[in-house]
Amino acid sequence: MEKLVTNRLNCHVAKNGLLANVQGGFGGGRGTVDQVMRLRDTIGKCSDNRGYGVAVFIDFQSACGMLWHHGIFCELLEIGMDGRVFTYVQQFLTRRAMRVRVGSGLSETRCLEGGTPQGSIISPLLFLIMIGDLPSGIKDTETTLFADDSCMFKSGKNLDVIVRKMQSSLNKLTE
């Protein structure tokens, strides 16, 4: 069932162009080489023009494990994914629980209020949907995404201006 829902959600996302065009990995239709070539091209142009370049590499640690359930539900509704697929995802993520075993000891059961199951086939797609609008919210720098890794970069003639714009973009990302 999870595979059917993932396929349906993938079709909806692809048909409506909902993934960021700078996304690669997790089914984004592009690979690491595409992302490296974009950065390499920027570095080459910067070098040819005797300018400066600044890049910040970001790793969204435990990307799928940290997803906020309510945020996923809001994003799904915003992209027009309601009905049975929405209901399935909502029920799939709601009221999940975990226990930890160490040796012969077993912890209390705890409800999970966030995250998607590790190894689940739908988890990477839900992550991509959650970060899909990230590049459009950051105007002062270029952004490249590969699965749960990102690179923000900026080049130009004035290093102080580049650093200021990069910091502004990082502040927006934090927000």
C-alpha cells in the first residue's frame, strides 16, 4: 500500500512540477554530477572574472527523522494532495510509537510527534515536499539541493557584499 501511495504522490508531484528545479537525489531526476557542475561552472566564471566566491554546504541531519507531521500535512494540502492519499499519509504518520530495548530492559512506549520511518519508501518524497519551497525563499544566493544536502553559493567582485548576502540567506534559511 505504501508503494502505491508513493507512486501516486510521485506522479502528482512530477505532473505539477512541484519539486524545486535545483533538486537532485531522492528521485529528483538529477544526480550529484549535475549539482557539482553547477557549482563548478560558478567557480570557473568567478575565477575568469577575477572575482570572489563563497559557498556554504549544509547537511540536514536526520532529515526524515526530524520532519514535523503537521507541517507535512499542511504541505500536502497546499500542493493539492487531499483525499485518500492525504488520509493514508496522515494515518501512516499519526500515533506512531517506539520502545527501546537495551539488553533485557525495555523502555516505556513513547509516541512520536515527528519524523518518518527510516527505510520507508515514502519518507524521502515527504522530505522533498517539505523543503520544496526552500530555494524560492532564498533570493540573494544560488541554491543546489541533493537529497538532504544543500549548497548555497554566491559570487561577485565585492567580497563584503557577497558575505552580507550569504549571511542574509542563511538567516532566511534558519527562519
